[in-house]
Amino acid sequence: MMTPQEIAERRNCERFPIMKKAAMVFGAECERFPIMKKAAMVFGAEIVEATIFDVSASGAKVRLDCADLPATAIVGQMAELKIPETGDFQGQIVWTDDEYLGLSFFDDYSLELNAFLS
């Protein structure tokens, strides 16, 4: 599992050219783009249909289209967000609640996100 500092370093908004609000320090957030887009979340071998509610250079807010979160959808676990015609986005679950989960991306997906948001 990654430390909060490692997550912050990977989420550094300055690495993402499509974002205009670039200065990020630990605990700050990148600019979010509200969007309702169908996707799928992969938790190990389990695939769950989902809807993306917002996306940023650092991650996404996702609602799973199922009654209960899978047992493997817990904070600290790795997961993959599959966006049709856009790509696969690997990251770590950083928060969950009764309805949504937050995924922090591991890599710079700015090109994919730019196409996705266009």
C-alpha cells in the first residue's frame, strides 16, 4: 500500500498539462470536471459496472452500479477504471462511502483525459 506522501507525489497536478490549476501540495486537489459517463471498475478478478461523476488529473469519483460495494473495494486496495473508447486507468481506492468511491490515479493520463473531456 502506498503512503499518503507517495500518493501526493503521484497526484502532483503539475505533471498534468490539461489542468490549468497546477500547483498542488499534499492534501490539495486538482481541478475537477463533472461528468456522467458509464464505465467499469475492476477489483482483482471482479468487474462492476459504474458511473463516473467527476474526474480530475489526480483521480475520479465513481458510483458502482450495484447494491453493495464488493468486499475487495476497500480503502488502500488497487483498482482499475475502464472507460469505453478511452482506456484503462489504474489507481488506488482512497475513500468510500455508502454510494461512491474515490480512485487516485497512479500515472499521468492527461492525454487520455484530454480526449475523454473533449
